[in-house]
Amino acid sequence: MVTAPAKKVVFSDEVVQNPYPTYARMHEEGPLHYVEVASKWAVWSIFGHAECSSIAKDPRLSAKRAKQMLLPLPFSRQSEFGELTRMLSLWLIFMDPPEHTRLRKLLNKGFSAAAVEGLRPQVETIVDQMLKPLKHGSEVELMEEFANPVPVRVISELLGVPQTQHGTFVNASRAIAAFRGNPNRTVEEARAAQDALIELTEFFRKTVAERRRNKGNDLISLLIDIEEEGEVLTEEELYAQCIALLFAGHETTRNLIGNGMYTLLQNPQETADLREKPDMIRTAVEELLRYESPVQFTARVLKEDIEVCGQQIRKGWTVQCMLGAANRDPKKFKEPDQLNLKRLNNEHLAFSAGPHFCIGAQLARLEGQIAILNLVQRFPKMKLAGPRPEWASTFGLRGLKALPVIM
């Protein structure tokens, strides 16, 4: 058995701002590393594309990791967050078969290719409405004025909830992201996430009750109605999936739009090519997802002792799949640190892989394509305003704190 090497630092403030030199060094040294998360906590982290893809599909590893997410909080404080882990454990992403299989089969009806494509006119209308007030030559904070509100409006319309709740949704989403996306999470972040989940659960409890009385054409009404071979969503599962869809539908898509536009503004020739050849938008969005992945890592818990890259890892340990690093793996991608909007056969892992491949991937792609292409075409002189923007500390959910631009 290979002994555990010295801990390596990946989750520092410096690396959060630019993780890619660190990823490149890790790739040179091998696909598996023992990474320090906090002063007394380290996990095995997989950086290679092939290895991450394999682990994401391996049934010997479990996605039931809501309780493990309380690490590295002090053990004496973890009992305060039982409601937090209970609510997260009901999310599809934190389930294993057969529960995951049953729930995914039911939810798939709301995210079929036809259902998502049917949303195109709504998304185009929302993007158009959000861009109309923005003036050429004006300074705009693009995250606040566009990247944040567009996906929350889309997912809100999909769920059939009022615009008056958008501010609440954004704030709750950011609180959950600060907890989920920060490996060195704090008690304060856990408490804020728990409060946000309780607030959203209560909102959807009332909304579902109202929707049972007055069905509509929205996703909540569909979730109430869907049934297959006697299987239905329980009340608690229904609330949890609404919250999970709201969170994922907003958080990852805001980062796709924000990260994508920041990347394009740093690569004017690629942006000009996209403007001249709008048919490139599909491959362009896939490349932006690969190049600056909104989700940088996911994790699994071992259900048994297994060997990973020659290292024996014990049952109960957590293994991280470093998706952002896998998407820059030189063994998988030619010139991985080079942006190429025409890149074909782009098998990135931005939406993970296997049974937990993101259920809303097609919706995120649709929103990204429409939002980014409209920005590029309508504002050809857009440029960064001020110094290099700062990345949020939510390392696992990579996104900018703000993106000031001159339109």
C-alpha cells in the first residue's frame, strides 16, 4: 500500500483567485493528491479527467455526504445543524440509488430536451428585458445587473413563483453557496445556510399548498402531478427539490454567465469570431464551461475500502473530484489552458458525470447561450472597467464577486 504523502495546499486565498497554475503542477505530479482542507482535515483529491469521470460513475462511492459537509466545523458545534443536514440530504444530488433513481426518473419529465427547448422564447424575452435598460458606454456591474437576475428570473418563472421573491432567493442562494462551496466552512456560514433553507422550505410549503388548490403550467404543478408506476414525491421531497432546483438553477448559471463574459473580455479575438459567427455559440458555451468551470469540485464518500490511483483508501473517507482541474487535464484536452471556442468533442466535466450528471444541464446551456450571445452582439465595445475583478471565496462554486464593465 502506498503511504499517505504530505498534505498539499489547494484551498488558499491565492489559489482561489487563480487555481490553474496549481492544477497544472498537480497534473505534472499525478492524478491523486492528499489535500489540506483545514488545519486538522485533509482529503484525497483526484485531479485527472479519466479518474474523476471513473469515480463519479463508481457505485462503490456514495453521494450521501450531507453530514460530512459539516466538516471541518468543531465536533462540539455540529449538533446545532441537524436541520441543515436533514434538508440537504433530501436533495437529489445527495442521494444514492434506489432513492436517487426513483426521484431522478420523476424529475426528468420536467427537464426533457423538448421541455427545455420549449423554454427558449421565455428565456429570450427575459434576457431582452434585462438588457434593454443597459446603455452603450455606461458603467455596469454585470453580475448585479444581469448575471444574477437572469437565471433567478428563469427558474422563478419555471417554478411559477412571483418576481417579488427574487431578492430573497438571491440572498438565500448566496448563503447556501457560501456553505457548500467553501471547504473551510465556518459555524457562521453553516448557520446562515440553515436559516436560508428553513426560510425557503416554509416558502415552498405555502406555495405547494396554494398550487394544489390552483394548478398551473409551472414545474411545481408538474412535480405535484408526476407519478410513474405508483411512485410519487413525498411532501418533504417536493419542498427539497424546489429549493435544490432554485439554488442550482441560479447559482451555477450566474457563474456560467459571469465567468463566461469575463473570459471573453480577456480574449477579444475569440469574442470577435463569436460575434461574426453566432452559430459557434453552442461550442463556445461548452468551451467556457470547460475553461472556467462554475463547479470546481464534487465529493463522494467511500462505501467500502477501494484502491484509487494505486492508493488504498478506507471506507468512510471522503474523496473529492476536482472537476475544474479535470477540465484542464493535458491528457484529455489539447492545449488545455488555451481558450478555443471552436473546440469539438469537448467532453468536459463541468456538469459532473454518471448518475449525478446535472439534471438542469440543458437549461443552464440554453440560458448561457442566449445570455452570452446577446451580450456579445449587442455590446461589441464592452470592456472591463477598473482592475482585475475578485473571485468569491466559494471555491467549489467558482464565480466573481462583481464584474464591472463599460458597455
